[in-house]
Amino acid sequence: MSTSSIPTTPTEKTPLTSVQEDHAYQHSTKRESRSPCPALNAMANHGYLPRDGRGIGMFQMAYALREVYNLSLPLAFFLTIVGFILCAPWWPFHWTINLHDLSRHNQIEHNCSLCHADAKPGAEFAPWHVSFTLLHRLLGTTSSGYLNIDSFVEARIQRARDDPKPLCSVHREIAHGEAALTMLVLGQRLAKDSPDEKLVVPYQFIQQWFGCSRLPEGWKKPEKEIGLFEAGWLSRNVKKAIEKRRAQLDRILEKSA
């Protein structure tokens, strides 16, 4: 499928809707705080979090994750608490966070992101704006109209090749978890009883969620609650699939040498 239809700016195909509408999409301005996480940015752009992205409380963020994405209470608080501990300013500590705080490099954010450029050497914060070059590459892993686990595996391997310094074990696990949560939150089941590793994400959902930081048109939050077990299980499957694919590529290289 051609990627020429990806909007070059977040508003090209997503015009602002009236702010009087409940949770209407409103693209962020330069003065508003945003993070490298499309899930949180979309919640702010739809008003589930403060639209300016500032002064967000711990309970406020956790309950918004539950309301919008149907995360279990333990998973929502786990993600929120980790974010606050690693990224919120320690002094003075106000028990609130700005979305841009989550851009602190090598805390939760890491190089080799699927859709964001790497941090510049020595920078405290990484870029939070989407890289449309990387988004094109992610979407280019499929020609079927949707992305599956193999698509995310291929994209992760491609990004790993971009950086001669591999991610540390912690950030590799975070990267696996990001792919897993994307599939669980945006994924659709081709059959009613298909397992989570068979979830597929429509092409346009990736375009709008990553490219425009908005809740995709036609998307509904998962009917089944997403818990720590489900997220961890699918993350491990992503890891295994990456290891399997890398082994296949290594064998191909050995034969061609």
C-alpha cells in the first residue's frame, strides 16, 4: 500500500472540530506540552487530559488511561507511577507532571523509537514530534492494509540497524512493551476467538494515532480490559518473534557469505 496519503502535518487531513464538542480533537499548539507517547498526546488532544499537557496528577493520568484505553487499574497505575518516578521533577515535587517531562532521554524514552528521531548527543530531552520518515517506514512493513506482530518485529529490527549502539536490556523491554500495547489498544481481531498475538492494527489507525496524535476514526476502546498479564505476555511474544527473525536473517547472511 502506498504511503503517499500520510498527512505531512497533523492538521492536513484532520481539521479542528468545535471545542464545544465533548472530547473533540484539537491539535496542540507550540505552547502546549507533549510527550513522545502517542497514547498520552491523543488523550490531551481530545481533552481526557488537560489540553495544555501540564500539571497532570498521578490519579488523573491513571484514570484517564483506564477511561480511554480500558487498561486495568494495576496496569494504569504501574505505567503512571513509573513515569512519575523516572521523569517528574524531584524538586520541588508537586505530584504532577507535564507531558514533555516524559521526553527525558534514556529514562522511559529511548533511541531507536519506531516513529521519533533519536536524541542528540548530550541532550536532556529527546524529540517528541513524530518523524514522518520513520512513520513511512513503519507503514511500509505491510501491503495488506493492516499491521500485525510481524510488521512491528520488522520495524524494530530496522530501527536497531540505524544505531550502532544497541539498546540496554531495560530499554529493549520497554520497546517490546510499546509494540505490545499498541497492538492491544488499537488491534482488531480477524476472528472472534483469535489470540492476542494475532491482533491486527488497521493502517489508518497507525497513521492517525502516531502521525496526528488523535484517537483514530472508527476506533473503539478494547472491550476486554488490558491487564499486566496480557501486556507482559504479548511483550514476551514480540521479543521471541524478534529473536526468531534475527536468527533467520543471520542464517541468510551466513549462506550468502
